[in-house]
Amino acid sequence: MKRPTARLAALAAALLVWAQPVAAQSILRDAETEAMFHDMSADIVKAAGLNPRDVQIVLINDGSINAFVAGGQIVYIHSGLIEAASNANEVQGVIAHEVGHIADGHVLSGEAAMKPAMGMTILSMVLGLAAMAAGSGDAGAGIMAMGQQAAMGKYLSFSRTQESTADASAVRYLDTAGVSGRGMLTFFKKLANQEYRYGTANIDPFMQTHPLSGERIANLTADIQKSKAYNARPDPALEERFRRVKAKLLGYVAEPSRTLAEYPETDQSLYAHYARAYAYHKGGYPDKADAEAAALIVAQPHDPYFQEIQGQILLEAGKPRLALGPLRAATEGSRSNPLIATTYGHALIATEDKANLPEAIRVLRIATQRDDDNPWAWMQLGTAYEQSGDTARAALATAERAQMTGDQRTAVQSARYAMANIPANTPDWIRAQDIAMTSGDALASDRKKKRR
């Protein structure tokens, strides 16, 4: 009976895969991009009855055109979607749709919908195995295949209904927020063109997680066009920010040759300088990268994001002392944005001048308080503490990073060391105690699972 049981478990587990997003290749953190996402979505999030402080929009380094939610109040957007979008309004339409999933609780209801589908799969496998045991191998295999197909069809039907509901919610949120739904329609038309190129005759609409784009356009056009926000003019400042982000993102994720093909040196626009700065930096041409960053500074001397890229290029070229000026200005100009401040803290440490360690600790403590979900920031803070001789707080920073990355053993050991060497009942001691307890519980739970 071991083989059928293993096969049953494997096929049942396969059903779970349908509802899961593709594993992210990597998360891209960028201060300018995250600020743009927050500002372009804040009114939409409010219209959905949610708090903009609680909803995160995370950029994934993936060239496919996709966005998804996977639990909590986080919207994941692929870099390929930003590349495909023609304007900020199209991205707002996508965000509104994903916020619809969050506000309508679709992740939880999707998990609930999996149970009956899984039940159908398991029942068909039990009946199929019974038929096989009775000597009807072909009939048993047919029963199992039909059951799996029926279960998949049931789940996919549910998924398409959720997608249609999220579309309808998105239209309401955009209207309430005063944001035109034009971008939502034009982006669906892009997707429809892709489907057309693939060949709609080869697409089974009943085996898709989403309704076909043409159907979505037909269902939404009338409601979007009668919206009072339909003719709302796009925000020029937001559009400018989008064009900058799109250019720098291409420079960062694409091969330098492609970036230079799209933004040749004859193009002296701000966007071209931005894209080429990242492309040359990525391609190993520090002098050219410096020149592009300098052109950005000449155009807008006090822009913190231009100061950031100038400092980053200098820092990663092994010139941390020269990087301090632009990174300090970027940190101050961005009101100590935690991502920019972390780079500045790293530069202070990289000078190998102990006189810079107190400022590095101050800057990095603020950065980790404002964004405590950044392992790199905790690593830098731990390094600054270690080099200043404060091994207890270096251990606490290590515990924070280890807990965040799932290394519960290191988290417990480091937190206990911190507790033993930090004055009792101080905020840092209490935090170390919290980590020791929660990571200890997680470690014990893992051990129990392994014993089963």
C-alpha cells in the first residue's frame, strides 16, 4: 500500500500548486520606486477601506508581465509589468485590481475553495485505485484523470470568478479615488494583443485562472467609461516619476547592450542619463557611470535619488570617502529614507575610519527602526557595533537578521548572548528576550516536525 499512498499524496499536493504564485526570483528594493508605488496607490488603497501604511507594493525581478497577492496586504509586481506599461495610469489599474483581491479576502477564500477541489481529487484517486486493484487498470486510470480534471476545472472556475470580482472592485476604487480607469483598459488591450499573437484558438478559456482579456475588456468598458473619473487628467508629476523609474529599472535589470540600444548616447534626456548610469555601472565602466551620474546632478543638483546613484557608484567602485558627500546629502534630502540611509551607513563603515562609526550606528539605528525588514541594514548595524567594540548589540543585530531570514538557531544563540551582556530590562535587552523566546519556540516546533 505504500506506493498508492505516496502517489495519492503527490497528486493531492499537485492541486495545491495551482493556487500558488510562481516563486519570486528576487525582490528589488529601491527608495524612489517604493515611494512612487506608495504615492500612486494611496488614494486607491483608501478607497478600498484599507490603510496605505499597511499595504506594501513589492517589486519582483521577473521579466514576465504579472502581479499577484499571496497573503497579507502585499501586492507583488513584476519588473516586466513596469517595462510593459506605457504610463503610470496603467500601473494604477493593475494595483487597483490587486487591492481588490486584498480587500475582498480572496487569498483566504481561495484556500477554502481548494478543499472541495482536493476532496474531488482524492475521491477520484481512491476510486481509481480500487478499480486498479480489481484488475481494471485502464478504467482506474480514467477515473483518476477525470477526477483531477473536474477538480481543476472547479478550482479554475472559482479563480476566474474572483478575478472578475477584483476587476469590478478596481473600477469602484479608481472612481472613488478620482483616478481614470483608462489605463486599466489600455493595459488589458496589451494583454489581449499578446493572447491574439499566441493564438486564441489555442487557448481553452475554461482552463485559465483569469478570464480572457477580451472578455474582461467587454465586461468593464461601459462601467469605466461612465465613471466620473474617466476623463480625469493624469498627474504630470507622477508621470514624470514613472518615466524615471522605468528608465532606471531597465538600466538595472537589463543587459547593458539592450539599455544602450534603447537609450543611445545621442539621447541626452534625463531618463537616458539615468538608464545609462545604471547600465555602465552594472557593465563595469565606472568612469562612464560617473559621467552619467554627474550629468544627472548638473540637471537637478538637489535630487536625493540622483545623489544616491552618484554615491552608490563611488562606493561600489571602492571610493567610500568620496561617496560620503552625495550619500549624506541624499539621506538628508530624503528625510532619512531607510534604504538610502543604509547605503550611507555602509559607506561610513567602508571608510575604515573609527571616527565614522558613531554616525554609522546612529544612521543605521534609525534605518532599522523605520524599516526593520531589511537584513542588509541589520548586517551593517551589527558590523558597526562590532567594530566599535559593542559585541552585545552586534549580537542583537545578528539575532534580528537571523530571525528575519529563518535561521532560528543563530537567532536564539545571538539573542541569548545579547541578553547576558546588555543591562537587564532596557529596551535592547527586552528585544533580545523577545527574539530568544519566539525563535526558540520556532526551533522547537521545527524539531517536533522532523521527529514525525
